Amino acid sequence: MKKGIHPENYRMVAFKDMSNEDVFLTKSTADSKETLEVEGVEYPLIKLEISRTSHPYYTGKVKLVDSAGRIDKFKNKYDKFKKKK
């Protein structure tokens, strides 16, 4: 390994999956302004939209997304900007 290219500020950080409130601790160099207390110890907090505990690939549960409804909503919202012929 090359010397001097790896960060030296590794510390324990709490990662919180916001979709299911799961929290896990691991070492990281990620910056955070928020903190979270886990078992009486305060850790920097990184919020995640999805993690291994909520991703369908790892959980085996498929989450249905109403993509057709979202597309219709988008079209209806921006219909008023269409040029009239």
C-alpha cells in the first residue's frame, strides 16, 4: 500500500436507516453535525435513505412503486406549460 494516501481520522459512527429506524455502528471518516446516543455513548450520526436492512435485494421483500401514478401526476402538473397549436 502507498503511504500517506489513507485518512487517519477513522472513528465509530452511527448510521441510521430512516425507512425502518435501524441503527448500526461502524468505523468511518464521514463528517456529521448530528449525534446519536447508542447504549449511553454519543456517536456522530449519518442518516441513510436505504441500507442493508431495508433494501429489497437483501431483505427479499419487494416494495411496489406506483410509477404510473407518479408519471400521470407529473404530466398533469406540467400540462399547463404546453404550447397550444
